[in-house]
Amino acid sequence: MADNQTETRQERREKKLKQKRERIPQHGKGLVRIYKEAILKRINKLRNEKEKQQGK
């Protein structure tokens, strides 16, 4: 009986991990755009600050 319980627990675990793996690629596509925007925003901010300092 203990073997059946651990087996079902293992099956639940495998199912959960499979679902988790399926979700990962979907999020990756959107994250790339978000990171790109954040980096570009930071670069532009630094450029503007640098231009202000040189203008003074």
C-alpha cells in the first residue's frame, strides 16, 4: 500500500513538473521584449545625463 501512495505522489510530481516546463517557453518570449526595453531605457537615461553634464 505504501508503494501505491508513493507512486501516485511521484505521478503527481511528474505531472506538476511537466506543466511547469510547458509554461516556461511562453513566458520567455515576452520577457525578452521587457528586458530589451529596460536596457534601452537605462541607456537613454545615461546618455541624457551625460549630455547634461557636458553642457554645463
